[in-house]
Amino acid sequence: MSAQPAAAAPAAAAAPAPAAAAAPAAAPAGVMFIGKIPPTCKREDVNAFVAPAGAVKRIAIKKYRRVEHNLYAFVELEKADEVAKAVEMLNGKELGGAAVVVEVARRPFPRKRPFRKGKKAAAPAAAAGAAAAANAAPAATEEKKGGRPRRGRFQRRRRAPADAPLSKDVAYVGNLPYIVDEDGMKDIFEGCKFLEVRVVRRQRDNRSKGFGFVTFANEEDRAAAIKLADGSVVEGRKIHVSAARVRVEKPKAEEPAPASN
């Protein structure tokens, strides 16, 4: 490794001094975090739970994105020096019938997002130009090569109509919790004679859509499973099990024969 030169060249600009390392962010004063709160708890319940440890200034209750059956909260006390004592006093105690986790918050008290009004209406000339551009643009269902219509980007697949015939060996499972996968479906229908279970998922992130299908060997096995599982509570949600409907595909239009020369 070459040694650093003793003096810089006269023409070269002086190198800027290295920036000082940023100090670690201090924990917010007077704020504590409460996790694993049951969904039946309200703001008044959290206030009554914290009140013996100190005067409460404000409370913000949030929902977990993935764990839907639990809540969490940020609580700010009037006196910041009482947070450590409150954490020691309340951590592990029951709130709403469940033991909660209480610790010093690692981020500030969440602030309310400002209300954003919608954009103002465009000028008449701009609106006319946008309408002309929309008319000139090709339709979302423009035909591709081969004569088959192309679905729009956000166009959803049509569900089976209400008067569609019922399947003889497939059951529909609705209101399914999003955290339930194929193994969870097998646990729901444990003791039933099923052949296959399938949770319907989104294509972009493979997350559950909240429903699925179960295939049985015959109609009798499916009827017994519906009687057993319909109305049962799974992860706090009451599921619906019924006979699935068959999606009837419309017959394709016959392409005209090429004209002979």
C-alpha cells in the first residue's frame, strides 16, 4: 500500500474534512410500546391498564399488517421519567385476558397523517385534450394477433354466476383467514375424506385471497365435510363451506374460413 503524500499539490483543491459520525437516535422520552393486545380491547381499556403506573397523555392503537388477531399501542405519559417504572410494573400482566408485552418505545409517538384533498378539476381545454387522447388510444380489450381478445391490466376474472350448476365433488371455503395455508386447510378438514385442498392466491405476491377449494372423491364425502366444517371458527373468523359452482366457459366463436382465390 502506498504511503500518503506529505503535502498536497498546490493546484489540487483541499479535500473536505470527513463528516462526523451521526449519533445514534435517542429513544423517545415518555413513550412506551404495548404489544399483543387482544382485538376486543378499546382505548379506555388501555388507559385503565396504564393509569396505575402514571398519568396518560395520549394513546395510539394500531393493527398488525399480517397478524390480524392482535393489536399494539403507543402510550405517552405525562412524566417522561415514569416510563421505566411503568414498563417494569406492567410488562407481562394481562390486558383483556391475555399477557401483553410492555417496553420502552424505540420510535416516536405516531403522528396523524394530514388530510389530503383531491386534485382540482382540470381546465376545460385540458379535459378536452385528455378525452381526445383517450378516444385515440386503443381499447384495453383490443384484439391480439390470432383474433383473441386481450384482457385489460386490472380486469378481474369473472366469477361463476349464481345460477351456475353445482360441482359434485368440490367444496368452496369462504371467509378464510389470510394466514391459513394448505396445511391449515387440511387441519380444518381433518377426519374428512378429501383428495386435495387449494388456497387461492394472488399472482403478484402469492398471498391468500381469503378463500379456497377442497376436492372430494364423491358427493357424499363432500356433504359430510360441509356439515362438519361449515360455521366453524378458525383464527377468530367464522368460515363458510358450501358446494362450489362450476364455471361454464362460453363457446369460442368460429373463425371464418379464408377466402379461396
